[in-house]
Amino acid sequence: MKRITLLGSTGSIGMSTLDVVAQHPEEFSIVALAAGNNMERLAEQVKQFRPELVSVGSEKAAGELRERLGSAHRPEIVCGTAGLELAARHPDADFVMTAVVGSVGVAPTLAAIEAGKAIGLANKETLVSAGHLVMKAARERGVPIIPVDSEHSAVFQSLQGERREDVARIILTASGGSFRHLSREELAHVTVAEALNHPNWSMGAKITIDSASMMNKGFEVIEAHWLFDMPYEQIDCILHYESIIHSMVEYKDRAVMAQLGTPDMRVPIQYALSYPKRMPLMTEPLDLVKCGTLHFAPMDFDRYPLLQLAYECGKQGGTHPAVLNAANEVAVARFLQGEIGFLDIERIVRETCEIHQGISQPSLEEIMAADEWARNQALALSAR
């Protein structure tokens, strides 16, 4: 039985992970859960999966969780960043699913790697902010990092049995997000509710906004660079409106391997948990006849300037991707709070990146300092 620590259990990926675990109780068990402040949902998860350790966002949340649990199963409860790292290092876990949102995932992922845990990576910001540190640590410890993002899982699956030196390019597919048929002029007036209405996927609020701005695809390009040791010049993006082909790998002989499936995150989640074997999953099977025509279009970098910016920051390397991510986190949060417009996200992120003085080979401390600087800069820019 695989014993799992799940970081980010109350979010979209976390809940889907627990659904997979519940479908296969003979294969998986939960030893630790970590969540932020949704104690109502977390309490139900604790009662069902009975972890040994639970990490929450604050002492206040810990008190609420104890009250909600009552006389039910009472695990050890820890909190804050230190609590996240304790959960990641739990001695009984052999697999850590990192599904927290944002750069907060960097430290616990590194802690899990240092403890020798296999990693299921659903937190793309970890590699965006600190890819050189994370991949170096994983190599040194001999720890596998199995991607959970649908696109990177598709690439990972399409690489099985192949030689990496035979790869010509990676092709990441993008749905285009909530506003894929709107002009730049129309984007100036969109609402938060409209932005959260993704045409294909059911995801958390931040990643849905990132999908609409194509920042999410930009992060995925940087993540693919680190996961698959691939130059940026060999990572392409195309629009694919139906989200049926999740990504592709083209080889030197022009053969193209692709992974197809319905847009259900439980598929890549279960593959990461069960790798290298496959198991049954209760989800809708792909019916290509029912799907009919699949549509593709070239990526429009003028329409999606944040994707172009992500390529540029990725190639610059150092602290630039961490600044890109931090500024975007602040800008998206301000948009979700109704304090700025949708196109202001682009302006704030671009201007923050333009004035950043990068460090080429940063330590974790320098990455965190750049992250903090970028957040403060983005906050100041969003107040304009």
C-alpha cells in the first residue's frame, strides 16, 4: 500500500486526489493532510481518511478544526509553514502530493525531497520559482518527480519507452481559457464571474484566471523546461479548444506521440499515484465519435502577451521566473477581489518584471527575497 501525504487537500486537486484514494482503499492510504483555512471541508476529510498528522494555516484554524472534530478521530495538528514541512517529511509517507497553490509549495516540496519521498507535482509554481534547486535536489537524492498537470502528465506518458535524445520538441496544448473568442478591446470589460467560467475544466479560482490570461501556459512552459530538461526553443504551444489531446511529443523521425482523454484531473492524478502501473478509474471514457471534430489553431502571442513574457523570463532564468510568478499571484488576487481589471494583470506583471534586477544562480533565500520584493512591487503597481 502506498502511504500518501497530501498538501492542499481542500482545493480542487486535493479533493480529486482523495476521490482517487477512496476508489482504491486497498492501494492507497492517507498519513498526513495539509490545508489552509477551510476547516469545514478538512474536518470531513479527517473523519473519512483518518490521517496521523494534519497541518493547517494558523493557530486559529487549528482551534476550529479541533472543535469540529470533537470526539472523532483526533490526529496531531500542526500549523503554518513549519507544519507544512512536517507533513511533507512525515516518516510514514512514501509519496507526497504537492497540490498547494502558489510559491508556498517550494519549501515543503524541497523538504519532502530531502526526506527521500517520491513527489507528485501538481504545484507548478514550485518549478517556476525554484526549478534549478528542486531538480538538483531530486537528482542528488534519487527522488522521482511525477507530473500531475494534465499537460505534463501527457508529455511524461508520451516519453515512456523512448530516448530523450530522440525528442524534437514538446507541444503543449491550451484551451484558450474563458475568453478565447474575445478581442483585446472586449477583455477590458470582463467580470470576475465571466473569467471563472472555464469552457472545459473545473479548477480552482487562480488557475482558472491564469488559464484565461495564458499565464498558466507560460508557467507550464517553464515547468516543462525543468521536468524534461528541454530547451525553451523545443517547447511549443498550440490552441486546442476541446482539451482532448492534453499534449504531444514530436520525435526526430516526425512521429508524434499524444495522450488523449476527457478533461478530468483524476486521470493524471491516478497515473502519478499508481505509476508505473494503471488501474481502473470511475470516469467518463473518451468517445472520439461523440467528440467529432477536434480544432487547433496557432498560438497568438499578441493576444496572450503573458505567455511571451513567460518564455522571456524562463530564458533569463535566475530569479526572473520567481518574480513573474509572485507578481502574477498578487495581480490575480486583486482581480478576484474586484480591485483591478483583467488587463491590469498583464500590466502589473510586465512592469514588475521589467524593473527587476535578477540574480543568475539564486539560493532559496534569494528566491524568497525576490518573491517578497515582487509582491510589494505588484501591490504598489495595482494601487495606481
